Amino acid sequence: MNCSPLYSKFCTAGLMLQFTIYYGCSSSTHEAEFQTVWSWTYVNYTWPSDIAYHSAVRGNRYLPQNILVGGPRVYQDKVYVTMPKYRIGVPASLGYFPLVSLEKTNIPITPFPSWEMNHQGNCRNLQSVIATEIDRQGVMWVLDGHRSSNYINGIRCPAKMVLLDLNERGRILQVVTFPNEICLQDGGFLNDLVIDETNGTYVYITDNSAIDPGLVVYSYGQNRAWKLRDGSMFPQVSAAGYVIDNGFRMDYLGTIDGLALSPFTDRAPRLLFYTPLTSNQLFCIATDILKDQQLASNQTWRRYVRLVGDKQGSSDGMLMDNKGNLYYGLIPQYAVAKWNIFEPFKNAKIIYRNPKTVVWPDSFSMDLQGNMYLATDYAHRFFVNNNTLFFTPDMIMFRIHVMHVGTRSYMYSFSENFNK
């Protein structure tokens, strides 16, 4: 048993305020490994009929080689996934498959909340979903904000966030439409989000746009959004040029991407951590600064951004648990690293590496049983290479890995344990 105090330096109000926090005893456990549970060589759906399937194939509305699977979120008996429309031929952008199934390879995906909600040609429907988050009440917050000029769908809809009640079969609770000054209708890229239910409900969203990158803050109580832009959200050019995936040189300069929120505690402010896609640097800022729209409007907030340190490489997805453990992918290392925010950043370490299966570690999530999920998905082949995708028929393109970590997500307080 480990009963030693934890010490942490938090970024807040323009200085590094040191807190000594004693949380009591916690069990010291051996680090487990990720196990691949589901995998796909191609993606298919649970079509409403054979006629609908053949019609989609003939009309190039279904091109399995163009479909990417990511963003796993587990709720009750379903695993929800996103299928962003980086290319044509993606008939549904949000779906699910059963959590318990005999099938583990090429399991068909059921569009969610319906086929109709995934049809294009109507801006009320889902256009291209990148990420989702599920709050403690079972509401899914869906980011429909990928608006790339490289993808032509015949209609350019405003970016939006859709709230779906998973306890009522995905009933639409609210639709938040973002104006062009928050997310560009042509070139916007809402990429990741976390939910903060401290003193109201706020959502922090990264806009990975190459044209207008930034951090979007949405206040649910005010039904209002504002955007923060800073040099820390731009690429670190020196971090580009690494080689992965049998010779693929990653020269793409990606802006702000992954983010993670520190767990709730009544003894210290919450911190938002973020990193650009092309960068080794990890930054943080106190959420009370982000919530102050006046600071955002006069640019005063920038003085409170802090550089945490240099990671071992560039990252896409990140996730914080309720014990302050930050998990983040390392793309050049085919690996996952871990750092506890109550310790010096130099203590961050790689906990899992696999060059065969962890190709482009993307998004993380957790369930209520202490399990962590990781999607790896060759994303670079979809959004960087505009030419033919070279996949052999037996090549596994997407994997969802699971590791038991014995904690809960950042949405829970330090003292809340997982359901056994």
C-alpha cells in the first residue's frame, strides 16, 4: 500500500501555486497491457435491406476502403464509434456495435441514432462526426464539426454539437450550431472534447483547423461559445518529419488536437491540458481562466498558459482518469505513455509499445468498470494522403484495445471508485 502524500504544482492565476494534497492510501498495482478486442480489415453496416446495400455500392455512397473507425465510447451494452467522412463513400458517421458479441473481427456497425440521421443533404443530420463524449447522465455530446475543403459532399453545413440521450435511444436533446467565427464552415475541424461540470456545465473543444485553430469553450448554461487562439496551439515544426508505417514520412503540420481535463477536487482548480498534433510540447491552463469570457475577449488569458514539458513524441489522443493519471499516445513510438499530474513531468513513462498493432494511437476512453479503451486506426493515410489508400484485403486497418486500469474517468472525483 502507498500512503504517501502527493504534491502538485498547478497552473492558475498567473503563477504556479503549489498544493500539498493528501488523498489517503491507494493500492499499488502492476501495470497491465493493452489487449486487442475488436479489429476490422474493412467496415460494413447493418443495412436496412439488400436493396439499400446494393444501391449504396452502385452509387459510390458505400466505399469500404474509405471508412475509418475511431472514437470508441462504451455505455451500457454498446460500443459507440465515429466514422469521419474524410473521403466519399462513408454512408454513416456515427454508429455502434454490441459490447458482448461472438464476433470480434469485422463486426458490422449499426448507424446511430438512425440511418436517416446519418443521411447527407440535410444540415440537420450528422455530416462528419470526429468525436463524442458521454457524460454521467448518459447524454452523448456529438461533435459534428469536420468541414474540410478536401471533402466534397455537395453541401456545406455549419459545424454543430448534438446532444443525444442514450437512455432514450438517442433522442435529440439539443443542437448547438457554431457560427463561422467559432468554427469555419469551410475548413473547420472540431476534433476532441471534454466535459467540465464544475460550477455549471462547460465543454472544451479543440479546433484542429489548419486555417483557424483554437480552443472553443461552450457554456451550456448560457448556450454560448467563445474561441481562444494562441501560438501554443500551432505546430512545432521541429517535431515534424518522423517516419512511421513502413516509410510514411509525417511532414503534416497539425494544430491543437488532443486535450484532457484534470479530475475534480474541492482543494485545487481543474486544469485543461492540450497539445498540437505536430508537437512534443504539452500545455495547460486553469479552467477558471477559460470560463471567463472577458479574459478571452481581451486576450488577457494568454498570460496564464503554461508549458508543462516536452513529451517523448507527437500525440493525437489523450485521457485523464480520476486519479490524475494522464494517458497519451506517442505516434512515432507506436506507444502509450502515462504521467501522474501530482508528480514531476520527468516521471512520465512509456507503459505500452507495439509497432505492429499501435499504428497511430488515436482516441482513449473509459467505462465504469475500470477499463480503458484505445483506438488505433492508420488515420494518417486518410487525412494526409489524398491518393489511393493501399490496403491489402487481409490487412487489419483498425483496432480497439482494452486495458484494465482500475480507475474512473476525469468526470469523477478522486474518491469515487469504479463499479465492481
